[in-house]
Amino acid sequence: MVTIRDIAKRAGVSVATVSRTLREPEAVRPAKRDAVNQAIEEMKYVPNAIAQQLRRPRHEAIIVIVPEIANPFFSEIVQSIENVAHELGYRVLIGETQGKQERLDYYAEMVTSRVADGLILLGSLLPSVVRATVKAGKPLPMPLVLACESYAGLNCPHVVIDNVAAAKLAVQHLIEVGRKKIATITGPMVNSLCADRLRGYHSAMVEAGLTPEAGWIVDGDFSIESGHSAMLRLLELESRPDAVFCANDEMAIGAQQAIQEKGLTIPGDMAIVGFDDLRFGAYASPPLTTIRQPTNELGETAMRMIDAMLHDKPLTEQSVVLAHQLIVRRSSGAQERLASNK
Amino acid sequence: MVTIRDIAKRAGVSVATVSRTLREPEAVRPAKRDAVNQAIEEMKYVPNAIAQQLRRPRHEAIIVIVPEIANPFFSEIVQSIENVAHELGYRVLIGETQGKQERLDYYAEMVTSRVADGLILLGSLLPSVVRATVKAGKPLPMPLVLACESYAGLNCPHVVIDNVAAAKLAVQHLIEVGRKKIATITGPMVNSLCADRLRGYHSAMVEAGLTPEAGWIVDGDFSIESGHSAMLRLLELESRPDAVFCANDEMAIGAQQAIQEKGLTIPGDMAIVGFDDLRFGAYASPPLTTIRQPTNELGETAMRMIDAMLHDKPLTEQSVVLAHQLIVRRSSGAQERLASNK
DNA sequence: CATATTTTTGTAAACGTTGCCAGAACGCAA
DNA sequence: TTGCGTTCTGGCAACGTTTACAAAAATATG
């Protein structure tokens, strides 16, 4: 390995001059600067980032933690984080937990051990160190921003959407297009965000004077398969619903498949609304009505927040709530209803 | 920041003893060991990974570079890399290039500058340093494994599937189920793998005595949208094909959508075969016949290869070719054909 | 040309670990 | 108690940078 000392020797200068040539070239006489650059070129010197980081207080690196990289919803957020990060001069390291606390803690430790400066957390798990300090009512043990989800009692900057209101909007849409027997397929209830969406469902039903029947609330785990099997359960009910609100698009896609397998039509026999606005949803058959989460803004805002924290700029907001949006496509039967009205 | 020296002072021992307590606890007397551990506990000491890495030759970290994290095909491979990596004791950092040479070089430099030990490269771009050494006929400048794609003239371990044979198999399947007017939607031709798939298409056609007409070969860019627009172009042809082989599943999904928008049926009017076996393909409507790439094995093999390189174990194979598999679902009309035969 | 001022350079001390080496403490036998 | 072999421990030099500070060189001023 060629070091700064080798370059210094070759160029006939001191190591300080080499370092300066790299860090602030204006501060060194052109003649020496050229000699140094030439030596660097000749010997193919690349500064050892580890050694640099040992000296420098900050590394301009952040870690983004995702439960599952293969989930397009998360990967879209990651993508927008990446874009802003590069613009701000950070490198982004992505870590995947697959729901395992152990892996999450592993990545979190990369921050305490100074490999990265801060953490953006997607998903619902918290690093144990964070949980511990929260319990003790102490300040955060590291620069941290939560995207997607927030925690009651955790005083940590976060960027979210209003899941209660969004779910409510989805269900209200089903009600507006004339459905009354509305079921819901929920996500794993350990996520507070799933509880919120269920609350939104209830709230819309109650306000419309509708009562969810027993069996209309089935739980899935966000996977296509779970949506499929949850829907099969709904279809066997004696009082079969005529619409379903799914807590994410993947389950909605699985549900649509199940409906069509049983020879029923969408939206004729069953209207569907999903959540997330996955790319694939627009190409499902029929195209999926859904709630759009602003993945771009989520990622961008999270990145800007962590940047602010790392540079001790005051955060304008501890809690940012972004706007969601109802995307109406064919699966909810809005068109059909309009047609029959005329 | 609490350092090893703080712990040494608190526990009344030397820094060496603290370090040893952490590295090889058996080598230190229980009494001191306990004192040290207690101090660590009390002061919440976490070793500075950067400093450790400066001393240690190896960091047990690898970088996986992906063109696009949101592409489920890549993210599935990443997932299996992660699994094996954790088992082997590596940490995995994921970098996304979005097709930009500059970002790729950036991550590659993390290896030359010792942040990570090696690189697994998915996709078709090569780091400039690698390209340079290859041109010059020199050995690789860093431990590197290619997954998905290999390069003529680049003597680098890689794990791939036989894209020519796989594409050929897909097209032969269409021929077997009775189609003769078979078109193809290709990926971006900068990828050698797309050229391979096109070659497989040609080869199957020629062997069956079929001649692709002008206009039957349209190019896409692997996105759903491009599959959609490519299919619209195919549908406008005077001699409309009755089957299409798409170079990946996302384009196939876009293509199916376009067909149905035009009021045509799948597989009746148009049979479709995709490539990759994305999770979503099985839930498309109709479910997509496709070529399954063994994403798990791809990732696992790549990870084991880089591990071998990093530990100077001789690689059993420089070039691993994994088996592909035809997955027959409804979109290619195999069932219908069977039915009409009986 | 001497002196004062500014600019450029080099020396050396960090940064937080690890691990070699020498020496201290211990255990055991005589 | 002494001597000897083992086991533990501590001091200190790395690892490759950056940067404060002092020293040297260049430039300006009279």
C-alpha cells in the first residue's frame, strides 16, 4: 500500500505538503503542487479513508436501515434519499434488517462506533440503545431520523403521513362509490402504522353509520401471499363484503388474484383499495385504486433533516407530516358508478 | 467520546488489558476482566471501529453495487447476499449507481481506500479503474466478483446464467405451444446480457425455420412503461405477431397491460413470456410465464466467491453458470393448447 | 541592502486501537 | 526461602492521516 509518506519522499516534500495539496491546493506553491500531483499519479496513491476518518470528526456518511430491500415501497424511499444525499455530499450505506433486532443493532452500532454519522430508519423496529434511552427519558444516543413511522413518547425527528386520515379517505371513497359492506385486510399489528390505518377504517365506517361485521377485519403481513389468503377467508364469509380496503398494495394485488380465481369480478363483485401506490399497482388488473404516499418527499425530507441535525442547524420541525393522495383507478369501481348514475 | 484509555483508568489497568479483555478474554485474569467489563458497562464504552480498522488488515465488510435498488430482481439477489454474508461474518454495504459511472467509481474507491474489503457488482457497468487495468491486461485492482453479467476479455470471477440458452428456451416454448409469429421486446443493448437474450431469440427462430419480420424486434429499457409502449408499437404492425418474448418481467407486465387496453386477450390473441420470475409476475393477470433466474443461488454463490478471494482460498471455478428454469403460467397459453389438443 | 511582513513549508503531536516485547506476579518444587 | 517456569500485565510503537505551531523562504518596504 502506498502512503502519504511515500508520496512525500518521491516528490521531495513533507507529508504536510502532500496533505495540503490534497485538502487546500491554493495554499501550496504551484511548483511543489505539481511535483506532488505527479508523484500521486505515478504511484497511484489513494488516501486511506480509514486513517482520514480517524482524524476527522465527521465522515459525511449516513446509514439507511430498511426492513426489506426487496419491498418497492422502501426502495423508492431509499432512492430519493440517495439522490439528495449525493447532492449534499454524503455517502449512503444501506442496511437490511429483515425484521431482526440483532441486525438492526449491528447497523446502529456503526454509528456509535463512528463508521457513519447518522441513521435514517425506515420501518417499525427501533435499535435497542434507542429504546433504552427512551425508556430512561434521556436524549437520543445518536443522530436519528424516523421515516414512515413515529413513536409515542419518543422525542425524535420524524417524517410521516397521517395514516389515520389516509385510511379514512380510502374507506370513504369506497363508501362514496356506493359500497356498504366494507372489509379490511390489515398489516402486522406490531407496526403502529397498521393500527393507525385500522383506526382510520373504523372511523370512516362509524361516521357513515356502518358497522363492520365480525370477520371483516382480517390480518395479513404485508406480503402478496398474505393478501391472497386473507381474501380467500373473506370470500368464505356468510355475509360476504362487497369492498375491501387493504393496508398495502402488495396485499391488494394478492387479494385481486384470489377474487379472480374464484370467478368473481373486480370491481363488480368486489371493490378494492390499496395503500402505497406501488409502481406495479398501476399495471395490475384491474389497475389499483390506492393511497399515494409521497415516497420522494419522504426520503428527501428525512435526508435534509438528518443533514440539519448533523450540522447543528435548528430543525424547523421535529415532526413533518406530508400529504397523502387518493389515486382512483379501476379497482374501486368509481367509473362504473359514474356510468350507472348517468 | 469514551475511549479505551478512559476504561483503563477507571478499571485501574492498562489499555492493553482492556483491549485483551475484548479480543481474547481467556488471556486475562478473571478479577481484572470483571473490573474492565464493569467499567465498560458503566461508561457505556463502544470501541471506535475506525481506529480498529486502521490497525487491522481486514474489516469483514463488502460492498454490493446495484444499478437500481428499486428493481426487485436486484434486490432479491442483494437479499441472498446479505443472508450469506451475515453467516460468514461480513457486514454488507449496498450502493446504488442509477447507471452513473461517477457513483460507481465512488463506491469502488471505498475498496481502494480500505473502507471495505471487496466488491460484488450487479449490473453491466464496470468501475473505471477496473476498465483501465483490464485494457492494460493487468490483474484486477481489487477483489471483485461479477454477478449477472460477465465481460469478454475480463478475467474476473463471475456467476451468471446462460442467457442465450435461457432466451432460446423461452422462445422454443412459444413455438411448442403453436405460435409462429413471435416478436421480442429487448432490454437496453448496452448490456451484453440483452444482446445474449436477443441472440437466443434468433437462434430459436432460425432452428424452427421461422423468420422474424421487420418490426418484430423492438427495444425497451427494462421498465414497465417501456414494455407498454413497445407493445403498442407491435400492435400497430400490419403483420401483427401472436406472441412476444420480453427480456424481463417488468416489460412483460407493461406489455400485458397494453394488450388488454386494446381489447385483446392473453394468451388468446397474444402469448407472452417474460424473464426473471419476479414475485409480481405470478400475480399478474394472467400470471406470467417466465424464465426463472436463481436469484438466491446467484447471490449466495457471489458472496462465497468473494469470501474465498478475500481469504486466498483457491476458487474452484472462475466462472459459475447456474441453471435457469422455464416457469409455465397462463400468459403463454400452454394450458389452452393442451385443452384444444384433447 | 537591511528589516518587516507575508507566504510557504516542515516537524511533530494527535486520533483510538492492537499487539510485540519485556518484565512482574504467580505457582510450585526443592 | 529460593529458584524456575508459567501466566499475566503494562509500556510503547505502530497504523496513515490531519493540523497546530514554529521555522524558513519569499516578498515588500524603507
